[in-house]
Amino acid sequence: MDITPATTAGPQPPPGKERPSAATRPGDRIFLALSRGSGLLLLVIMAAIAVFLTVRATNALSHNEGSFFTTFEWNANATPPVFGIAVLAFGTVVSSLIAMVIAVPVAIGVALFISHYAPRRLAAPLAYVIDLLAAVPSIVYGLWGALFLVPHLGGLYSWLDDYLGWTGIFAYHDGAARSLFTIGILLAIMILPIVTSVSREVFLQAPKMHEEAALALGATRWEVIRMAVLPFGRSGVISASMLGLGRALGETMAVATVLSPSFIIGTSLLDPGGGTFAQNIASSFKESGEIGKDALIASGLVLFVLTLLVNGAARMIIARRKEYSE
């Protein structure tokens, strides 16, 4: 008895004609071309920005009489120009780190509360309000920081001076609270909605079977979160944190509204003064001459490279976490 293998069900193409593959269909070819073109266009735009910044920065650096990386002065309109980014780099990095230290733990806690603790009636409105905070313009945060936050931080600064002033980092010598620490608090409030929203969505994607299995084994709610939710969402939290860090590094109007700029690096984070790349560009661009504008573009190039390094480091961390989790 001859037994032939079963054929695939469904209509077969007539002899001599093959079914068109996905790569040969017009719609797929168009979509592939558009997707590939979009990716290449993005690379071209990034390369064009880098070339523009590099060319203009080279012109400014060729006239600079100071050390670009170590000079504690910004007088790019002088003859000859003297400018450096030491104070700007310090202020940008320190204020962003302060914001991350404050915002990330709070954002993770709020995201876990919304996704796993709050009842649905409360979780949905709370998530909606947090998402709305991400849409508030930065100038509004700046006005709120200058008119409300700065006058009410004196008590906190005095408390930090009483208990941590011996370190020198939190020594307070009176005066308005227009310091890098205040900027860090303001930036933390600004990036909190972004980190919270992304982390919340990641935590909601945690496999329910893992959570139910942990509960079935007798785990508490916190143990379920620690063993099933947090490991699953670790890479997403890192991505959310880097997204918030990117905004903190480049924030302009809020910082320019609150900070009292000066090209001095104080020993205490509570001392007024300091500066950031974005704040210096926003406040100095209008009154700068040709060399002064090129000098500001040179500082923008440093911020551009710093942002790329932060994003690259985030991708490396996520890739290593993914490798270890497999």
C-alpha cells in the first residue's frame, strides 16, 4: 500500500507560478524602503549636527587664549577671547546627578504603587495626573522654582548645615537658595513624570504567571515585586532613568530662571552660583559676537558628546543585563 505524505492544505499556485515572497510584494518593498530611509535619514541628521558643531567649535577654539577644559572664566567677547567649560561641566553633571538621586527612587516607588498597590479607582487618575506633569512647559517650572521653591528652601538648607555642614558639601552661609542643589531639586521634579510613566508601563508588562506563581508559593507582595517585577523591569527602569537624565542635562529655561550664574566652583552645593551648558548658552547667546557664538556652540558640542556617551552607556548596561538574564 503506497502511503504519500499529506500535502499542505490551502490553494496552491498554478504550475509555473510561484507564490510571491514577502520581500517581493510591492507593499513590503515600499515599507522596507521607507523604514531603511528613515533610519539612514536620522544618521545623516546626527552627522550633520556633529559636523556643524565641530566646524563652528574649531573656529572658536583657534582664537581662545585660555584652556577650554580647565579655565574658570567665560569671556568669549573679549579681545583676545578667553573661555573654558570647567564650571559649566561641573554644574551640569552635579545638578543632573542630584536630580537622579532624588527622582529615580521616588519614581520607582510611585510606579510600583500605581501598578501593584493602588486600587484601580485611584491608579488611573493618579497615572493621568503624572502624565500631565510631563507636559508642563519648563518655563512654568522655572517660574515656580524662582517664586516658590527658592524662598522656602531656607529651612532645609539650615537643617542640612546643622547636621551635615561638617562635611563642607552642605555648608550653608545664608543668602538666597539659588544654588546647584536647588537646581537639582527642580530638575528632579521635572524628570519625575518621565521616569515614573515609563517605569509604570514596564512594571505592568511583568508576566502575570510569574507573579501568581510566587504568590502560590507563599511570597508576600513585596517578595513578588522583588523577585518577579523588579528583575523583569530593570532594563526598562534604566532606560527611563537615562531618558530623564537626558532632559536634566539639557534643561535650559528652568535652570536659567532659578540659578544665579557665576564662574566659581564652590566647596558647598548650597552656595549660590555655578552654571550649566544649556543655561549659559541661553543667557549669553543674544549678546555674543561671532567668536562668542562659536564659543557657545563649542560648549554645545561638549553637551552633545556628553549626551551621546550617556545614551551609549545606558545601552551597554541594558545589553549586559539582558545577556545575564538569558
